[in-house]
Amino acid sequence: MEPDKKLPPAEVLPPIPTPPHVAFREFRIAVVPYLLFAVMLCVTGYVWKGYVGTSALVGEAESVRAQVGSTTSGRILRLQVDALQRVAAGQTIALVLPVEPKVLDAQIALSKARMDLIRSGISSDVRKENMRINLEKLRLDMMSKRVELVEARAKQTYAELELARVERLFAGTAGSTGGPVRSIYSQADLDVARRDVNASTAMVVELNRLVSEIDSAIREMSVSEPKVDGDLPSSVRAAINVEESNLDLLEAQMLPQELVAPFDGIVSVVHRQAGETILAGEAILTVSKEKPSRVVAFVRQPLNLDPKVGMKIEVRCRGGRRLSGVGEVLSVGSQLEPVYSTLLPRNANAAGNGSGNVSAELGLPVFVSLPNDLVVRPGELVELHGLIR
């Protein structure tokens, strides 16, 4: 066996250069994940702070609503407006007929019976003077004509309602299967309804003329004979005064009651339709203002904020563009009040609706003004940031 031979020293070779695509692959594997994680962390923090993070206060643009109803029981004669229609303050939006037809007919019959009773109860002393008799008869005739006038107006109103109903049904209604439009009333029925309206209108005009003529004659006789009225027996004079007051009441009940809009706004809800019978104070329409004037917010417990009147506060919408403006604290409540359910977290509302035993949360109410250039709808939720003294 030959002895070990020493190997020559290894030759020092230059390093092999790394290809660019291999270097980029190593960079992408070792550095890019950490770099992307840092960028996403910064973006998440920015989005959370500006768009998702909780604000100091959550408020609701105040929605001002008013329910319009009649002060007396009656029947809705006509609705002048429809849902989602704009109305102006003082505009007539509904007509209500206070008295039912049967009740009105009974009152008219009672008034006629009292007229006959007064006419038959005139004493023999009154009949001795022709002037006084004539004046008394004229008064009784005028009251009788006034009763007939009230009755004619009632018939005119009912005839107009019947004509409107016949015209609507004469136009026809579509079948339940979407078939052609069919007419319920004939042309003859429509002509009869129009004839009744014309006859009632002519009767009202004629009775108005007779009442005016009799009233003028009574005034002339009263001026020429001023002592005639004083010579009447007190019982007869009192009875006549009572019947005149009763006639004034009947005439007032015949006039439809006009319901007007309390302010400029939109008819948001129609509770009752024309032709329905309503009770006194029952809501017929709900009118809402188009623009809110302030924001209602609650400082929830624990009370970490101490708002004061006059403090400035940023009002920010929750819409896509996140518009904002500077408002002012208008007033602060003196005690804790129940927080609106729309301002509570969803889980709290779900718990309250599910169990039914969850007590309402209390908070300190705060009214904040809305910036003029900030467009907010009534009932919309806004965020309030940064109380500034």
C-alpha cells in the first residue's frame, strides 16, 4: 500500500451570482408578508377610527309629527289630500260631517213640532192686536222656512254624496281576475242622481230667498212698531228665543267641519278614508315636517361627558360621504330620561323584545342644533363628536 499523498490546495473560486428572479422570490417569501401585514394593520386602524369606531354620542334627527282629527264625532265627507303629499299650514285637508242623517232628521222633526206648539199656544191677548199677530206669524214662518232650509241643505249634501258615488260606480270597476272594466250603474241612474242634485240646489236657493224676504219684512215691522216685541208674553218670547238658538245650532251642525294642516309638511299616514264614521279625537291623518330643526341625543351611563348649553359639537352623518358640520348644544335635561329604542344597540333591542322584562335604559337628554349646510332627514341617526367649550 502506497503512502498517503498530500492533495494540492483547493483553488479559490469566485461566488456564483444569484439570478434576479431567485432574489425576488426570496424577498417575496421573507419580507412581503410582514410588509403587507403592517400596511393592513394601519388601514384597519384608520377605518375603525373614522368609520366603524364608536362615537361619543349617537343622536337622532327629531321627527315632528302631528295627528289631525275631528273635535266631534261624525262621518268623513271628503279627504282633500293623499299619503306622501305636501301640504301647507292652514290648508284644508279633510271635511267631516258632524251629524248623522238620522240624528239630523230627528232634530229637524223636533224643531217643527216645537214650532207648531208655539203657534198653537199663543194667548188670546196676543191675537187682539193685528200688528203683533202678523209679526208673530212672520217670525214663526221664518223659523219654519229656516227649518225647511236646513232640511233642504241636508238633502242637497246627501244628493251630492250619492251623485259622487254613482259617478264613481258608473265609471266602472275592474273584475277580480283583471278583466275588462264594467259599469255598475246605468246612464239612467246617473241622470236621476244629477236630477236630485239640481232639485235640491234649486230648493236651497228658493228657501234662502224666502228667508231673506221674511227677515226684511220682520225688520221693517219691528222698526215701525217698537212696542210690539215688548207686549209679547214672556213665555212666548222665551220659547221663540230658544227655538232661534236651536235653529242656529242646527245650521252650524249642517256645515262640514274643515280640518287644516297644523304646519308645512308631508302627509305621512292616512288612518281613515272618506265615508268612514269616526269618534271625537280620533286621528284621521298624520302630518310630518320635511326638515328637522335639531338632534336629540342621550348621554348614556356612566355619564363621562358633561355637556353645557352653548358648547360646539361636530355633527356627522352616517351616509356614504360622511358629511359633517358644527352644531351647538341647545339645552340639556335636568334628569335622566328613557333612551329612544332606535339609539340603543341592536343586541339590547333584541333582548328587550325577546324577554319583555328588560327595563328601559336611562340617559341624559341633550338637544343639539343642526348645521344649515347639513342635509339630514327626520329620524336619521347622526354621530356627535368632540364637545368644544
